[in-house]
Amino acid sequence: LLLGFSEAASGKQECENPDVLDPSCPTRPHIIRCAEEYLDLNKNKKLERDELEVAINNLPWISRGILKIIGSIDKIMTKCDADGDGAIGIDTDMPATEQTCLATCFKRKAFKGAFFPECDQPSSCF
């Protein structure tokens, strides 16, 4: 999970142009779709704090190091819960937090790798 951390810290893993699709950089819409599919346990189109806790608690202990990259649940909520209601709305908060929530290629890769590595981006996106 932490491979390439030094590259990411130096900024080399950032998407040069977010409008150009890079197969090694999962798109934000893809990550949002996967998060909805894999982490939204009650299927209400919101990622609630307890759903994030379940996802993190289900990680192998060594993989929990991902929190050092992405941030704690409190940090995730601060960056992704635009309206502050305690849940990250897939259709509401995610569009509103484009600049703060999963905004870098490295964070999207880390999030995908930790929580849903098997969620592939459709080939039609390329």
C-alpha cells in the first residue's frame, strides 16, 4: 500500500492534468462509484461515519497505515462532508468537495487499494 510514497510526497504522482485520463490514476468519479458500491452498507447513497469505521476495522492491521496517508475518520469527514451532517452524501457532498476530498491521484490510489482493490474502472473510461 505504501509503495511509491516518496514519489507521492514529492508530488510526482499527482495528475498533471486532471482532465486527461491516466490509467494508473483512478478517476474521482470511479472512486466515488466504488465507495458507494463497497462501503455504503445500507445503500442510502451516503457514507456514514460508522460505515467508514467498519471499512477501516476490516482492514488487516498493517493496512491501517493507510490512515496516515488519507487521514483519520475525523479528517476524512472534515474534507468530504461538505454540509457537516455526519455523512458523506454521494450525490451532494462529493461534488461539493472536489478540491478537498480525494483530490489527488495518490490519495485515490491509496483509498482504492485499501478498501476496494478489485473495483476496476470500466475500460470505456479510457
